[in-house]
Amino acid sequence: MHKRILSVHATRAGSTAEVAEAIGRVLATRRPFAQVKPARENPTLDSYDAVILGSAIRVGHWLPGHLSPPG
């Protein structure tokens, strides 16, 4: 059985998304069912065996999940 892993991130400037994507690439080489999604998509966690949550920290607080890189 393959374990499904999700990496979820909240970012303001994009660097946290870049780290999450790098983690996802490494996981995908070992686990074919690894995915990366932004927190603003409010992904459902039910179908995953493990979740990695990452966020930039601003003034000691995690970012709200709806933030995404400017552009």
C-alpha cells in the first residue's frame, strides 16, 4: 500500500512555497503519492496518511492560509 503525503503551505513572498515544492519533489522520489498545495485552497486531508504544514512567520505568528505570492 502506498502512503499519501500532503505538504500544505502559506506564503506571502513565495519563499515558503518554494520550500514546500522542494520538499514535495524529494518526497515524490520516494513516495509516488506526495502532493503540494497552498493552504488557501483549503485542501481536504481525509485521503492522506501524513500532512506537512509550513508557513512563514511574521512577528511571531503564522500567516493566514489565504495568502499567496504576489503577481
